[in-house]
Amino acid sequence: MAEDQANPAPRRRRAAAAQKAPHRKPRHAKSVNLALQGGGSHGAFTWGVLDKIFEDDRLWIEAISGTSAGAMNAVVAAQGMYEGGGAGARKRLEEFWRAVSDAGRGSPIQRTPWAQMTGDWSLDSSPAYIFFNALRGVVSPYDAPLEINPLRDLVEKHVDFAKVRACSDMEIFLAATTVETGRVRVFERQEITTDVVMASACLPFLFKAVEIDGAHYWDGGYMGNPPLYPFFYNSPASDIVIVQINPIVREGEPKTAAEIQNRVNEITFNSSLLHELRSIDFVTRLLEDGKLDPEEYRKMNLHIIQSRKRMRALDASSKLNSEWAFLRHMFEIGRTAAASWLKWHYDDIGNRSTVDIRQMFSGRGPLSQKKRESGEAAG
């Protein structure tokens, strides 16, 4: 697969992708591919980003890739688009996240009264969270006499997969990790079912592996969070917008057990993304140096929508916080981040990347071109 990522699609395959829906071109002046990271309740940030993009209505989304919560956002948005375009997607996304909150009311894992009084979104002090977290490394989900997964019930109730598969205006790619081989499996729109979404969101310490056609799958975040390479082969759009939930850079040394675990999770679930970004940057450099034929290799513009400062303030436990107030808080952060990105970078779509990948790998984090020019760090 590394070879696939380092060698983007030749022009003939791009032309074939463009011919799938030639009627799209007049609809919007610019088109993009969206890559949605997973991150539990932090996926409500992505909900806010999508809500703003659909409301703004200047960008046509050619394709979406998603993992875990990103996969759920992708299929819900696709169903809404099938039913009523961007307005339909916004409606369905809000209904889905409200249902997530309603379902979470019965969970024993809740914020303590003190956390609520102090405005702390963390669940670290929740007795139920501490108890279940302690069991995570000792008890296997296969030890449970009954297989209970409220998330599956939620997805089955609120997503019509026949409509998702029929949403031909947008390609969808969902990632899951193949347990036996450790490789990523990317499911395409026509293959997507409840099982595929649950496979993409299957954390192995909480749920049994999801079996699909004889193979077993865990959360896609381990090997594709989110996958980028399908865009090279299956979309005519040359811009990838990554909606990033997990911070790549976090200053300071983690010292408590919770801080260490949080940082390990961030590094783990960003590793596959960084690997793909390196491959894309490698091809871009060879194209810029004239060492690859631009007729055969493709240059992609990369962009990231994030809120580094506000997201870094949240720890890993808050990814299980499904209170409506918290989800709306994440939603508003996402809308604000998307509005700022559109203001600064709409004109860059189709023209250039707004992320300096090489600077990202130097340890200074992703900086947008315009922010660098004005001397400001990306927030």
C-alpha cells in the first residue's frame, strides 16, 4: 500500500473519475476532497466544520474519506445530501449528534458535579470512567456474556445505508484495520453497511472485532486516520482538506498516567496520516524538481482545518463525553475553524497548498502559507 500512496493515479484514471459525473462542473466553481479524522465525541468538531461548509455552499465535495467518528459523519452527510443537498446534510448531521447525546444519558460514565461546576469537560474524575479504564487492560470484550453495542443500535436507527450507497454525487471511502494483516482496508460507497461503519469505529479494548466476508476488523484509526490515497485514484478534485481532530504537536512533557496515555493515543492515531503526508510531499518534490512526468503523476494541494489551541485543551477522556452542551461546544469550535479557513483560504483552492508539510515534520506544526507570510502561527 505504501507504493500506492507514493505513486498517485495517472491521468487516464483521473479522466475516468471525472467522467463519472460530468454534470457536476457547473454547480460550484471549486471542488475538494474531505478527509475526516476519528475521535469519539470530538467528531462533533467535524460536524461543525461540515455544517459551515454546507452552509457556505461555495465548495463542491467530490469525495469524503473517514474513520471512526469521521466515518459516521461521512455516511450521515451522504444520506442528507441524497435527500436534500447541503441543507439535507446539515439537518441529518444535527439529528444524528442529538441522538448521540440522547443515547449517552443512560451511560454511567458522566462528569462529576465538581467538573460541571468548574466547566471541566474531562471525565478523568468520573468513578465509572476510572473503573472501566482500569478494566480495559485486564478484561477482554470477548469475556462479556452478552455483546452489547449501543453505538450499533444508534447507527442502524439513524442511517439509511441504501440512501448512502445511492448518493452518487459524492464518493465515500471508509477505513478499517484488518486484524490478521495489520493493513488498512478502504471500503467504497457501494460496499458501505452498518458493519463497515462499526468496523471503522471498533476500538479493540471495548468491542469484539467486526467480521466482514470472513475477515476481522478493528478501528481504522490505527492504519488510516483518515486515508488520503483513494482521492488520487477516484476523484477529479486536486485539493484535499483534512479535518483534524487529533493534535500532531503538543508542547510539554506528559507526566501523569492520563497525560501519557492521551499523548500515546494522539501519536498512534496520527501516524498513518503523517506517513501519507510524507509520501505526498515526496512526490510533490520530485514533480517540482522535474524528476517525474506531470502527465503521469499528480500534484495535490493540501489543506487542514483545525483548532490547535482549543482542541489541545481537551484530554482523551472527553472523547467519551456525550453531553449535548459539550457536543454543541465542539460544534461551535468546528464552525468557527471552518469559517476562518474559508475566509483565509478559499481563493487558494485549486491553486496551492496551505499547509507546509516539511515544516510540520520539522516539529513546528502545520502552518498555513498566508499565516506564515503575515508572521502568525496557525491557531
